[in-house]
Amino acid sequence: MRNVREILMQYDFEKSRVKEFLEQHKAKRAAVQLPSGLRPKLDEINEAFDEAGVELVVMANSCYGACDLADGDAELVGCDVLIHYGHSDMGLKTRLPTLYVEARSLQRYNEAITFALPELRFNKVGLITTVQHVGLLNLLSSALLERGIEPVIGKPGPRAKYPGQILGCDMGCVRNAKADAFLYFGTGRFHPLGANIVAGKDIFSLEPSTGALTKISESGALIRSRRAMISRGASADNFGVVVSTKAGQARPSLASHLVSELRRGGKEAEIVVVNDLTPETLGDYDFDAHVCTACPRIPIDDAKRFEKPILTPFETRVLLGKANFEQYEFDEFKKSDF
């Protein structure tokens, strides 16, 4: 009998579609980009390339999302195409023909859904998930309807591709759903925490493998920690405003605007360009604090790793007296930021 982990590791790698793409572009060398959770499946993924007679080149740097494409590196090492696994296309221009394989989960999770949903006591429940499970939203909707609960699936925001799909930088499906509460189907706490801040409603997280239903209650603690971060940043005189070179994370216009605002507020500020924003990349510079215009997840999930205060763009405006903290805004990407 297979254990839970083995079941969870089943994904649709769309072998036929990959082979058709390779043939269409007459590829001889193909770059493959995988998020960390899919890297153990490389042997299975490689079957399509072996059968097509195409050399596979593994792009082993970060793969945090469709915002983090390796097309430039792939071109540099002579690849003809890029196959990006685990994320949906967010419409970025690429240097090479690029295929997005979303790696949808093949498990139905019927037992987990049946076990958890009776605990919900609302008239309208918004459904949100990541791309791996977006195909299960119809199943979740039917399960809610059987219990007399109206399911609500919001339209996607500017970066997501599907209704109900949530991204760390795009909570549009939450904002676009009028619901009494939300059910997040997936793992991790960052997405449901963000949804709680954006919606101001109860968020329940349903863990697919176990059927555990958890009410997300840490957002209050998160907000308090962010207030403390702003207080630490208030005593800083010199700010490094970080811009990422990742195509889907680079917000140079926003960074330039924040530098100007900081300087007008009596602070010193410089733009700092990085690929991966880590404590190590900033450690040798004598900034008192940092502002992250790269992935919104970094100052939230990784704040404790940084010795110096690291703020979001909204928090920087609060520090300068340009925004009200009580109307806290989750950092989401806008077209005007780029």
C-alpha cells in the first residue's frame, strides 16, 4: 500500500504535450526548470525528452514561480527552448519559446474533503487554491453545495490564470469573491495568511493529504510583528531599496519612487539590484534597513533571517507618514510598479 507521501508525489507532467512542443520547435537541447518540490521527479520528467531524442539541461538555480524564469540562462548555455514546471503562465515575455507545465495533482482527495467540510458553518464560502489543485475546485464546489453552502470562486487577478487561483503577489481571486469566509485548499500558511489580510474574513486551510481543517488565526500576530518591523525601521537613516533581476519580480519604477520618497523624508536611500534576495547578498553593505520590491513573500516569511529591518513598500509609506497602518495592505504586484 502506498503511503501518503507517495500519493502526494503524483503529478501530471503532460508528456505528450511536452513532446509535441519539442517537435514543434525542432529542439535539440531543452532547458528544464523545476521548483524544489518537483526536483526529485526529474527521472520521470526526463522520459519525455529521452523519447523525443532531445538533450535535457537542468536549470538548478531558484524556481520560486513563473516570475522566476531561467530563459536568459538557458539561452546562454545554448538551449533552444525552456520547459518550466509547476507554475502557470503569467504572460511574461521570454527570450526562448517557453512551455509551462502546471504539474496538476492527480489525486482527488475525496476523503479529505468529505471529512473536513462539515465543520464549515457559513452561507457563502470562497474557494482559493494554487495551480496544482485548481482542477479540484469543481469537486469542492459540489461538496459545499451538498451541505447547503454556496461556493464562490473569484475571477483571477492580473497575474493568476484561473478563477480561484491565488499567488503570493496576486490575491485578486480573494478580492473578487463576495463570501462570508474562505476555504484554502493546499499546503503552507503564507497564502491563507495573505488572503486573511486582504479579505478581512475567516480563512480555513484544508490540508489535502490529511484532511485537517485549520482556521488561520496568525494574521493578528503577523500584523503586530510588521508594526514592530516598521518601528525598527523608523530609526534607520540609510535604506537599501532592493530590486530583483528576476523578470517577473523586477519593479524598478516602484523602487525609484520609494527612493525619492525616502530622500524627501530626510533619509538616505540607494537602489540595490540582486537576483536572489538573501541575508548573504546584503550582508556586506552598511545599510540600516532594507525595502523589498522583489517577491512579497521575502519580508514576511524570511524576516527573521535578516539582521536589519526589511520592509514592504506599503510599510515604507507608513514609516514616512504616507499611509495608515490600520488599513494594512498586503504587497501585491501592480502594472504601475514595473
